[in-house]
Amino acid sequence: MFGYVRTFDSELKIGEFRAYKAIYCGLCKQLGRSFGLFARMTLSYDFTFLAALAMAVAEEEPAFEAQGCMCNPIKKTPCCLENKALCDAADCAMILLWEKLKDDLQDSGFVKKLGVRLLRPFARRPYRLAAARRPELARMAQEYTAAQNALEKAGCADVDQAAEPTAKLLSALLEELSRDEKQRRVLGRTGYLLGRFIYLCDALDDLEDDQKAGGYNPFLLRNAAKGMTAEEIRQDAKGSLYLTVSELGLCCDLLQLQRFAGIINNVLCLGLKGSVDQIMERKKQRERKELGV
């Protein structure tokens, strides 16, 4: 949904990079098979990781094949063939996209609301198809989104509490990837921390925009009475996110992975931190530009 859960490419081995890109291409094609062309345009790294993790803990070995792409039909590239992990990730993507559009319709400004209204008709049918296959996930997504909205409307200044609904949703989602009780506990904790990371990373990314527009942001509310500068608030947010990444590294060590261990470790231990660093650097460059430096 946000693109924060991604690989740190420079630290991936060549084979791992090719496997990850093949999963990315496979998910793109699965979105098209399941829901049509519009769904392929919503492809994100977040759900590519979900598909990769599902395949990493599954007993079945995924299959790959060189295939063409609609963006480059002449050159064939490795592509992950249809499997349960790709189908489930595609369904999750459409269900969570619908909930995000509903949320944006309530909280966004006029211009963004107009864009959401234009997108909703295209997302409605994919959502209904996905929800019919995954009714429990659709129910949980509605429940936790409502809880998230309630916290934000109440002006919750507790960062941990604000991130709780998203964290719980991802926890429940990742628990479903295994039937082994021990593995489920580790996956649940991984999902919880990952959901927390995504929510707080988005809050960091939106910090200045929320400050200017008077929008809800847990980091702004937590530090409202402390007289902190924007840079100090960003550093506070960065500390919270780094701590979450460190805990995810511990979970990663406990996961029983059948394959793709290098990819999963790369994302959880390096890619997430890279996303935070990228946001921080982008904000510094923006400040320099505004100051004419």
C-alpha cells in the first residue's frame, strides 16, 4: 500500500534479486488474472513481500518460468508461476486497497477525495471478488480500519496505541501463513511489528504535510507540548521506527524459512531501515531547497 516494505537492493545477491523480481512480476500477472488491468496498476512492494514470505514458509516449492511482459513483450524475464501465495497476496491487496480508499475519502482534502472518487468504481469489483474468497480478512480489515479511524478522530497522542489496529491486522494476516503453532506465534509477532512499522513510517512521511494542514499525526501530538522543532520530532519518530526494525530482526532469526531466507532477512533487517533513511534524507533535501542552500 505504501511501498515501505522493500528490499535493500545493493545488499542482495544476484540470484536473490532475480527471484524477488520474478515474484514481483508473478504478483503483477496474478493481479491481472484475478481482477483485470486496473489491479495490475496497484502493484506494490508491500504485497510482493507478503507473497515472498508466504512462499518462504510453505512446504511447496514455487515454480518459475521465463515469460514476456506487457511493458516489454519482446524480452522474456523470469516470472513466478501462479500459486496459492500469489493468489492470496492479490486478494489481500484488493481488500486493503478498498479500505484505504474508504479511509482517504473521509480524511483527505478536496483534490485527493476527487481522485479517490474516480478510483473507487474501478476498485469495487476487485474488492467484492476478493472479499468473497477471503470473507474473514474482509471483516477484519473493516473492523481494524474502523478502530483506526476512531483513535484518530479522538486525537490519540499515544504512538503505540495509534499503531495498534494496523499492527493487529497484519499480525492476523501473517499468522495465517502457517499451521505450525510455534511458527504462527513468530509470524504473528512479525506481522504486528511490521504493521506498526508501516503505520508509523507513513506518519513520519506525512509529518510536515499534517503539520501544515492540521491533520492527525501521532508524532506531532506526542510532542505538541514539548516545544520541539520539526527535526527533533523527526528524530523521535526515527528512533521509534529503528527500535521496531531491531525487534523485527529478532523475529527474523526465529522464522523457519524453507527458501528465500536472504530476501526475507534483507527486507526486515535492511530494507525497512533503508525506507526510514530515505524519508529522512528526502526531508533534509526539501528543507535545504526551501532555505535556498
